[in-house]
Amino acid sequence: METAISLPVAGASASRPSRLSRGPATVSLASRSSRGGRRLCRRRSLTVSAAAGVSPPVSPSPSPDAGSAAVWDALGGVSVLAAGTGDAVPLRDLWDPTEGVAVVALLRHFGCFCCWELASVLKDSMPKFDAAGAKLIAVGVGTPDKARILADRLPFPMDSLYADPERKAYDVLGLYHGVGRTFFSPANARMSSRMDTIKKATKNYTLEGTPADLTGVLQQGGMLVFRGKQLLYSWKDEGTGDHAPLDDVLDACCKVQAA
């Protein structure tokens, strides 16, 4: 079963009105999940800012070349800060734009206990990413000093961790932001099945990783897989703890290797 979901303009919320003069370009990509032993195809659309100079809306496709270009172009003006040094680096420079495979994990923020769980799962999966030739890039809302708290206490590889204090990547990708999604989304209930994993990942947890700008705690995350400029997979968290199925992320990486 397939469904297509169109999402709001990037960065649009009651507290952050859109400044776009043109409509959004919507990119829909297939993701898969399990229910009752069956594999279902589900789409979660990325809405990229028309201000980034992207194309008009494109049709949903598992491998949308036009959609890939839209997302790649939208990220062109986005820089993130290295957790270890605080140096700014263009996000797109973090992998080879020709054939490099990258898993870009957008965490909510460095004080989110669900994000500590996700970071722990990603860290444990790094041998699988390495075997598939994929580079892991984890980005979170906050400053580099907040990122280092997570890296030191979890722990998490410092050279794979980046900070986005102004939420620029999140805004251009149209990831959810707001009180409703953060606290009241039905998707939040999914974390209840992972309490053992969360408890293990947060044994050294501290609220000190929370961003000083508390609007950052209302940000939701997502997951992208790229091969060069081509976007192979996307996931947009519907609520807190609604993370991309890791098997689907790994499948996207392995298909690249098989090709």
C-alpha cells in the first residue's frame, strides 16, 4: 500500500512565519516499515524552500532525479558546525558529490533523550554503514559545546557530529517544528516500545545538552540517504521519537553497493 503525504512549507510555524514568495517544491520518497509481518511502502515528503531556487513540485518516485536535485539545491546554502572544533563547514561538502554515500541523521537536539537513543543506535550500526561504503553524518540543534556533551557522555564519534544552532538544514527541508508535534503527536507513543533501549542509551544522560534557545526543543528530526547529489531515501519524523526504521536506512545503503 502506498500513500503520499504533502507537508507544509519549510520552516513554517506559528512562531516562524514563512518568508517565501513562491510555493514549495515537494519531494516524496518511498520508505518501508513492518506491520504484522508485512512490508508496507510508505511515503514521507520533504518540502524544500522555493527560495533556494528549486524546481516546481515533482511527482513521487522511489528514485526521483528531479527531487534529488531539489533537495541538493536546497542544502546549498546550509553550513553546520563541527562538534570538535566549532568550525563551519558546508553540509554538502561532507561527502563526495559524485558517488559518495552519506547517511544524514537530523537529530532533534542534543538534550533530547530520544536523540541519545538514536545516536546510540547509529553508533552501534557504524560497522554496517562502513561495510556499505556509507558515511554517517549526525546533525543536531544546538551549539558545538552542547554537541560535545552528547559525544563525551554517550559516547559518540566527535568527527561524525555537527551542530546546527539556527536550524537551517531543518528549515530548508521543512522538518516539523512546534508544540503539537513535540508533545501531542500520536507518533510519540512509538517510543514506548523502545524504553529498554532508551534506558540503556541514557545512562549518562544530562539535560545540559538542551539548547539555550528553547525554541530548539520544539524541532523534529529526519533522516536522509544520499549517493552523491542523488537523494535515495528520506524520512520526516512525525513526532518525538518517531525515528526512521534502521533496516530501511541500511537497505538504501546496501542497494547502492549492489548497484
